[in-house]
Amino acid sequence: MAEQTKAARRTPLTRDRVLRAAVVLADDIGIEALSMRKLAQELGVVPMALYKHVANKEQLLDGMVDVVVGEIEPPVAGADWKSAVRRRILSARRALVGHSWAAQVIRTRSGPTPAVLAYMDSVIGMFRTGGFSVDLTHHAMHALGSRMMGFTQELFDASPGPDPRTRPARPQEDAGEYPYVRELAGAVAHDEGSVVGQGCDDQFEFEFALDLLLDGFERLRRQGWSSAGRSGGRTT
Amino acid sequence: MAEQTKAARRTPLTRDRVLRAAVVLADDIGIEALSMRKLAQELGVVPMALYKHVANKEQLLDGMVDVVVGEIEPPVAGADWKSAVRRRILSARRALVGHSWAAQVIRTRSGPTPAVLAYMDSVIGMFRTGGFSVDLTHHAMHALGSRMMGFTQELFDASPGPDPRTRPARPQEDAGEYPYVRELAGAVAHDEGSVVGQGCDDQFEFEFALDLLLDGFERLRRQGWSSAGRSGGRTT
DNA sequence: ACCTGAACACCGTTCAAGT
DNA sequence: ACCTGAACACCGTTCAAGT
């Protein structure tokens, strides 16, 4: 009877339930604080029970990425390549927003998960059907880098983290040091936030850089650019 | 006498010696395997001895970043803004190459260390003296993001890591899935490496994207671009 | 056959006891 | 006053003992 009460208290564990709980927990307490033990506790389960559904923590992280990436809206049909790619990337950005850990976790995976691969495939397809050569598409994908998935490629994580006390004190800006940094920080005119990555309109900065790259791609496509003549080309 | 032998066996610990040993150790065993305890052992010292020179592990990582960033060559004088910025960024890239952990560590710092701030100041200065408005400089710095420090902003870490066994098996590419990924991967014509981030000429990809951005900046500068008319502008 | 508690080999860091 | 061993509160994961 006692066991029955315990068993009934929770719907049975599934891989999906484990992954979704992990996503929520990481959203709440941050990715660096997410542990197998805390996740188990959150699910009202003994730690070892998780290992029936994920082989190890790495696989848990892979699964979490797939949950988030799976929420990206499907591509819209019938548009020129540039607005199609632009919309797809901005919709990826919308899906990943709110999961501040996602960028870092995706980047530290040793390879793409199936959902990421499917997403990449759709973006590559937009370039190809838009008249890009395989060669130029390849370099465009590299140039986009993780911006392809909607991450801002800032120098520092904008996420304040759970413990603002560990934040290093703003360096002495009263001294004449870093005059250009000061000028720029002053012009942004936000009293809070780090020099780069905060106190700014992230969405604007993201689209600014994205459009700069997309316009560059379009220019190269029109002039039939190819990497064939690059220095030190194919040696094999 | 015994103590004297022990004391003489090692030159006395300094903050600098601790940081340099940490850099070498991270290069060797990877950043995720670097621990205070292993570092102490490497230095022939009890773990707690390190805490005389760094307050905690976070400060150790800050110090490691400064060691690496401090090795970036100083800027060259007397060039147009574009080649000056280009050279500075490529020299940062040279300094960080070989420290595959540096990109990730810099990004996860909650703010810039002094050496990073000094570097950023010099880059910002190049834009400003090159005729860029504060406004455009600001957005250009965001668009460069961590590429400003010479990182490739790839979607996945190219570093294979110490344990290639944990690498997820390449997804089934025999099936008709991911046709565009397959086409692109085939064209790159390297049998080893992940879809994006490996088996490619990293330096070429880096310069390709960098030049695309720099050319875009120059175009905007010439036409006197300003963000003043942006949608939903300053609301305060 | 399934589940799970204890245990193992780590971590960063505190703190009190030694010199 | 300085240094440091043991201890604390964690980790991911193994494994053998229980049902």
C-alpha cells in the first residue's frame, strides 16, 4: 500500500519527462548548477533511476538540446532565399531565447544532435535552392557560425548568473585608462551592464550583424564568387 | 634540513608561476580536467597553498585569460583602419591558437579582465580614429563579437577533446536524411571531422567572415550610416 | 529481472589544529 | 603568524546487495 502511494504520486518516468524537467530546471537554476542528483530530486526519484532513460549526463545534455531545437518553427515556403534564411534564423532565436544555457551547451556538444542536423539541413537547402554554389554555401555557413542558430556571438555571456556577488567589480574607469571604452560605454547611456553584451538592444545588434552577413553573401553570389583561387588551395 | 630540501626543490610560488602552470596544464589535459588539486600536484604543493595567490578558481581562470591575452602583439602604427583592425585581430588569433580552452573561458567570464579591456580599447580606438562614429563603432564591435579576439564562432567546438570515445556516432548518412548536409560534407571532401567546424581550413573561414564584416563596416561608414532611425528607437 | 542504497573517486573550499 | 591536514558538502557513476 505504501509502495502504491509512492508509485502513484508521480506519473512514470519517461525519457521525455526527464528531458523536459531538465530544461525547466536549467532555466531556473542555471546550467552549471544542474546536476543529476538535483534533477532526480526534482522528479521525486532516486538519482540512479535517471540512468534508465539517459546513459549519462552528456546524453542528458544532448537530449535537452533536442527538446529546445525541436521547438523551432518549421520553415515558410515561397520566399527569396534571403528573407527565408532570415526568418528561419530569427525563429530559431525566438526558440532559444529564455534558455540562456542552450548556446553554451550546443557549442560544447562534440557534434550536432539529430534535431540540430535537421535544422542545419533546412538552412543549407535555402542557400542551395536560392542559387548558391556548394562552395559559397559552405563558407556562408561557417561565417554564420553559431549565429545560424540565433545566438549572439558576444564576447561575454550576458546572463548575469545566479550569483551577482561573484561579478568582478567594474574596473576603475575614473582613471584615464581605456578612454575609447569609456567613450563608447558612455554613449550607450545605460548605467547598468557590462561594456559589451548588456545594456544594449540585443535583438537590434543581432539583426544588424545578420543583415551585414546576408548582404555580403548576396553580393558574392551575384558576382559568382568562388574560393578556387585562394592562396595555398587544395594540396591533396 | 628536510624542510630545507623540500623548500629548495621548487622556486617559491608566485601568482605568476601559478597562472603559467595552469595555462600549460589546461593546454595538456583540457580545461574541464583542470582542477585546483591537479594544479597543486603539478606544482609540488598542497592544494591549499594555491589559495595564497588566487582567491578561488574563478580568479585563477581570470588570471589565465590575462596571461594569454597579454601575449597578443601590440598594434602597428600608421595604417588605414581596416588593415590595422584586421592585423590586430589576426594577431590575437595567433596568440589564442594552441590554447583551445581560451575561447570558452573568456566567454564564460562575467566580465572583461584588464588585459581584455586594454585590447578592446585599442580596437575601438582604431575604428574611431579611422573615421567611425561612436554609434557605428558600437554596433561594429557587437557584430564582431568574440571574433574580435580571434575566435572562430563555430557552432561546435572543433577540439576533439581528450576522449574521442564519447563522440556520438556519426548519424546515419546512408539514409536519405539531411540531403543538403550530405552534399556539403561530400564537397568538403575530408573523410574525418564533423560537418561544420572541422576538416576545413579554419584560418580561411575566419578571414572570409572577418573580411565580409569589415567590408560591410566600411560601406556603412562611407554612406554615413546611423542607427537613429531604427524601429522602436530610444524610448527613454 | 528489476531497482536502489552504499560506495568510489573525484571536486572546490572551510576551518581548526598544528608549527 | 603562517601553513596544512582533515573535513565538509558536493559531484557523476559503479556495483553489489536487496526485492
